[in-house]
Amino acid sequence: MKRKRLLVAGVLMNAVLLGACMGSDDGTSVTEDAHSSAEPPSNDHTEDTSETETNFGQEPTEEAGLTLDMEQDILTPSSLAVLANKQYSLEEDYAPEDLVTVEVPTVLEDPEIKQMRKEAADALKDMFDAAEKDGITLFARSGYRSYQTQVSLFQNYVSNHGEEAANKYSARPGQSEHQTGLAMDVTSESVNYQLTEEFGNTPEGEWVRENAHRYGFIIRYPKGKEAITGYIFEPWHLRYLGGELAAEVHESGLTYEEYLAKKGLDIEIAE
Ligand SMILES: [Zn+2]
């Protein structure tokens, strides 16, 4: 299957600050998510832009490792390594074939968003169980979202807040990692089960940051990397990559896009 490559040239800072989870899981989340993403950009964004250029200008340096197969994998929607962002858009007809309902505490009732792909759902349960043993109670808020769900969310956002705001705060259909079935937004009682940047400063958020990779997940949208990932800092958005790859990306300290580029893959990024 050939995936659409959407080259976004000259992305404005406003467009860069789109939230991957925005307008995401239910009607009420629009306000909370918009709030979390409406905070003004911090000063380090400018700094990070130049950092981006430097990183992506580097020659591939090291270990062949996963490289050869990965070029195909990142373009294959059903691959655990699939790259889904504003440049690499998922097709309308893609839906994972192995979705299951996650067996962890959830916040919302919508059955669709309680789902992940089987391997990711199992890993999520392992992670939640391990957290519990450390006295950390996590909640899953929003997992799989179909292309059509994202269409509705985006259109609702346009209706309620206008197109400009929708472009700013709501992911366009095909550009949400949630469509892969490999993403889960997690939260905690300490932030009233919301998706908010504050989560990153809670014991639960810190636990996730330090341990998610052990279970195959990465924090997909780290702080200060908005210009690269195309999304605001989302300490709650976990992406399943599988144990080996997640550990490598975590170890690298890079975003997934930067990691792939360092592996020698010629990927398009926002400019
Ligand atoms: Zn998310």
C-alpha cells in the first residue's frame, strides 16, 4: 500500500503547535486540550529549530542494526515502527486488524478509544501492573481512533471554534498516531484524569517518563521538540514501538523522527 506523503513546506509556528491529542476523545476534552495547547510557546522553540536543522543535516553515523528493514516499516501502517505525523499521513481506509479492549483502568466510556492493537494492549497492561507495584496508579484515557472519528472530531472543532482554531489544535484525519492503534494517552487522579502538561510533573508522569520504554513505549512528543514532531509537549501520549526499538529510541534521547534520520533514513520533516 502506498502511503501519502504530505510535504508541509513552510510550516508556521502556529501550525507546528498542533496537538496530536487535541479534540481527541470526547466533547469535553476539546476545552481541556485546547487549554493545554493554548499556552504560549516557550522561548526554547526558536533554539530547537536550529537544533533540528543540525540534526537532520548529519550524515548517518553508526550501527546498521534496524536500518534496512525500517525504511519499509515506517511506511507500512501495520508495522509497529510505522511513522504517522504531518508529513506521513495514514490512508483513510487503514484500520488495524488486531484491536482489543485494553485491560487497564480507563477514564471514558467510548468503546472505540479503549482499544489498542493486541501486542500494545498487553504491553500497556504489563506497564500499568508494574506501576501499581511501585505505588503508581495510571489511567488510560484515549487509545485507538478511527480515521472517521478523527474526521468528526476535526469537523466538530471547526464548527465550534472556527477553522483557524481547528487547524491549530485538532489533528487532521490521517495525521493522528491514534489511528495506528499503537498510541495511548495516559493520565492520573492527581491531574483529575485530564490530558495536561502538568501530568509530566506528577509522580505518575515521572514514572512513565522513566519506565515506559521498558514496556515498549516512548513519550512521543517530548518537551522542546515541537518543531520536529509537529506536536506540542504531550507527557501523556505514549507510542508503542516494541521493546527493542523503544529502548533504542529512549536510549538515544532523540525524538522518533530524529532517531530515524540518524539511522540514515531520508525522512521528510516540517520546515
Ligand atoms: Zn495522544
